[in-house]
Amino acid sequence: MTFKIFKKKLTTEQIVSNIKENHDFEYTIQYIYDHHFDTVKHIILKMNGATEDAEDVFQEALSKVILSIEDGNFLGTAQISTYLITIAKNMWLKTLQKRNRLSTVEYDGQFHNDKHLLNEVPLGEEDDLDTRNVFESLLLQIGEDCQNILKYYYFKKMSYEKILVTFKDKYSSEQAIRNKKSRCLKYLKKGLDGSIDDKDDLLSIISSCF
């Protein structure tokens, strides 16, 4: 039998600091996984999921925690475990809701009305596994040019003028970039079959996939 040996125990404050400052980042992420994945897996299995679902949910929830810390939205007032597990649970509930399987589920020997749990952590309409999987596939389909325009314009806050300079061999004018950006967003919305109409929700899921 082998045991994992951790060089130190991390508090929530240390985890937040490590992620913000990119200090011991890989160790910190591994620490979170080894200490909290089993809890998430237990919850997902109790709520009609499989081990593969638990792995996907955990990765997506962890990505949201990291983004929340980097953006300064998570201040460490709650335990990182509570924050992560609540996000994971709500993401799975949204997945069940989209699959029309949201009913009364058994968890830890008690029955809960799932819907009130969705209010514990605010998540967008896109935050279910199926939508995110479809979206990641769509991002691959739109290609690198579309990805770059969306990334540089919305998330790196570059002007059309600067994007044109950066990709001067690809586009003849700023208007050409505007048109390309518009077509990219329309393709993504169409691929999601109208499930996400709000641009902010669309940008939220794009940012988490880059």
C-alpha cells in the first residue's frame, strides 16, 4: 500500500495566495484534488451520476474556483472546500436539470428538493456538463482565427486597430475583423441551439474554455 506524502498542509488563505501569485501552483492544484475529489465523487454518485461525471464536474468546478480567485471574486471568507463542493454540486444539478432528470434525489440518507440548492452559488445557464462539452467542441470547429479574435478583443481588451496590427497578414481592415467576430459569435450561438442567447453568458463560457 502506498500513501501520498504532502510536504505541508494548505489553509484556504494559502491556497488563494498560491493561485493568485502562481506559487507552488501544481502542488496546490494536486493538493485540492487529493483532498476534495472523493467528496465530490461521493456527492455525484449519490445524485445519479457516474465516476466519469464526477471527474468532469470536479475539473470544471476547479476551473471556476481558479478563475474566481484570479479575478478577485473569491476572497477566502468561506473554506475552499465548501466553495468548490458547492459549485460542483450545483453544476451537476444543472446538468440533471438540462437532461430532465432533476427530481428528488437521495444524498447522505436524506431527501432534498434539488431546486433550492441551485441558489447556493450563482451559475450561468451554460454551467452544465452537456452544454460545456458541446461548446468546447464548437470552439475547436470555429478554428484558431475565431478563437484569437474572441480572446484578444473580449479578454485581452485589445482594440480592433491593435488586433489588425497583430494579425496584419490575415485581415485587410478593422471592419473585416468586426465581421469575422460577428460570424464567430453567431456560429457559437447557433451551435448551442439557442440555449444561450445572452452575450455575457456566452463570453463567460468562452473565457473558461481558453
